[in-house]
Amino acid sequence: MVVLSKPAPLHDHYASIKTCKPRISVFKGIPSINLRDPKAKTLIIQACQEFGFFKLLNHGVPMETIARLEAEALSFFNLPRSVKDKAGPPNPFGYGTKGIGPNGDVGWIEYLLINTDQNPAISRSAVKDYVMEVKAVAYEVAELMAEGLGIERRDVWSKMLREEESDWCLRLNHYPISQDLQALSGRKMIGFGEHTDPQIISLLKSNNTSGLQICLKDGTWVSVPPDHTSFVTVGDALQVMTNGRLKSVRHRVMTNSLKPRISMIYFGGPPLSETIRPLPSLMAKGEESLYNEFTWREYKASAYKSRLGDYRLGLFEKA
Ligand code: GA4
């Protein structure tokens, strides 16, 4: 009897990697892509296939808009704990400290999760201006991704992000200097544990402080050199919609005892009712979906039942 082997899966994802290992040598390979480069769409696809992550230059978000929100975030985090607590708990939006998500994850972090102009904690106009600018960049990057993959409708993903009901959120993180024993003894502590972002795309901006690490395809952690520009992260929903061609990247943040880290991340998700499945136009002849289809609402509900480091897409993979 001839046993026909299944075609090799297009994705060599992280399911089999239980824990990424630290890399000994310094890694200098994180791609830097200039949004205005005529080759940007090709470079973005290469970066998202290999890393699910890249540095974005020339994104055009005004420095003042970034600086203003960062200053707002810092002055909020400098308030007394009793005042900050009034903006919490994060269920799921609001101020949180140490605890991440509803299932027992902890990190050396305090944060604000925001998704409307109605947040009670910091200047609404600073949030509004920043989100407007960063969303415009996300739409552009999403369109370049579609073009780079040869999809006829270049707005296929930007449309989901643009919808009035699109499910976005903004995360302002503060990783204080860790002064406890572990830090004093020179060991780094987990600021934000390893995870992939569930959404389509995330845009991260930090205050030029080290700490962010990404997991490479070979299962090793590498540090992202500190930078004041922005980084783009592929989320799980985009991995599914490209049937594994683009990777959602596993990443984490380690704190250091020298400089506090501030990061501001926009997570762009589709409307809750959107069905998440591979785009038919992307599928090669005979190619099958690696995932059972689901709505974004279902994926989110399942994500909030998981632990941070869980391989969330596993529940939706076809056997
Ligand atoms: C990871 C990406 C975003 O920061 C986030 C996180 C969310 C939270 O902090 O409430 C989650 C986490 C994130 C994934 C699994 C669930 C939900 C914590 C958690 C354990 C805001 C998001 O959308 O998903």
C-alpha cells in the first residue's frame, strides 16, 4: 500500500517549542524597513515570514504626538498608588500592576489598557491624537503586506482595522527599575512574560530602553536593540489569515535595574464579528487551511481563558 504523506505544513511555528533558549551570540539581524522605500512591501513580507517582527523607519508619526503621550503616561505612573488604583482594575481596561490578564500571570510591570477616548486616567486628546496617527501607519503597513503577498484587494486587512467596530486597544506599560534582591544580584526579571499578540498587527514604541526580546524560528531568544523608533509585530489573526505564511512572533520583556522602560503599543484587531480564516486568494491549488475558522469574538474569549505563554492558536489548528 502506498501511503501518501501530507504536504509539509507551510508554517514551522512555535507549537513544538516549549521554552525558547537564550542565544549566546549577539543578534544583529532584526530587519529595519523604511516605510517610504519602494521595496518596502517585499521587505515587510520577508521580515514577517522570517521573524513576524521588524523595525519601522520613517513612519511619519509626529515626534510631539509621541512625546506628549509618553509624558502623560509617565506622569500618570508617577502618581501615588492610591490614585492610580482608582483607574483600575483592568477588567479588561484600566490600570493594572503586576497581574497580567485574568489567569494568574504576573510581571514586574504597571500598565494602563485603554480603548476609547473615555479613559479616566490620562489626557483624552493625547490618546486620541496618538491613536489616530498610529492607526494610519497600521493601515499603510497592512496594505503593503497585502500588496507584498500579491493580494488583489490591498485593503483586505486595512479595512478590518479601519471599521468603526474594529477591536483595537492601546497599552501603556511602565517597567520600573527593579530594586529587589533578584535585581540587585544582577539577575534580570520578567517584565512581561512570553506571548504572541492575538490581534492582526501591533505597533510598539518604547523609550529607547532595552528589555524586549523576540523568539527566533530556531527557538532562541534574542534581544531587540533599544531604539526610539517603532516596531511592528504580526499577531495570531494575521498568521491564520495568511495560512501561516506570516508568523505571529513570540516575545517578552525583561526588566533591568538601570533605567525604567516605558512602552506604548497599539493592537489592531478586526471587528468582533469578523470570521478569521485564510484568504482564499492566497491559497495555492490544493492547499488546505491549517486552522478551523473562528470569529474574532471566539478567539478573544478563548484568549482570555488562557495563560499568557499558552500557544493559543493550538486550539484552532486542524488535527
Ligand atoms: C497580549 C497582547 C496585549 O497586551 C493584550 C493582552 C491581554 C491583557 O493583558 O489583558 C492578555 C494577553 C494579551 C493574551 C492572553 C490574555 C489576554 C492577557 C492574557 C493572559 C491586551 C491582548 O489583547 O492579549
